Amino acid sequence: MVILMRTTLDLPEDLIEEAKALTRFKSKTDVVIHSLKELIRRQRIEELKAMAGHVELHVDRAKSRRRLR
């Protein structure tokens, strides 16, 4: 279940219009939702990249390649 929150924002009109043109979204709401999701996605990617070399994985390659029948 998605809970929606109504809010008022003061956004630069030129940014919204450019984002609408680039995404081809018709509504400001869609632009803001898409932008927030993209921001979160990119931040999570950066967090994963920062973990590179810091996580130890113990994988038995031979066992993981065997197929269950």
C-alpha cells in the first residue's frame, strides 16, 4: 500500500519544465516522483560502490555451479 502525502513546494519553474521535457512526463508530480526515485537509486549505487573491497564473500564455486535436479 502506498501512502501519498500532499505537500506544497517552491520549485524553480525552469527546472521543472526542463525535467518535463527530458522525461516527457506531463505532470509535475510524475517528474518529482521520478526524480526522487532516481536520486535514491543513484545514492544506493554509490553506497554499494563504497563497499567494494570491504565485503568478504565465501562462495564455493563448484557447489554453486551444480544444478539441482
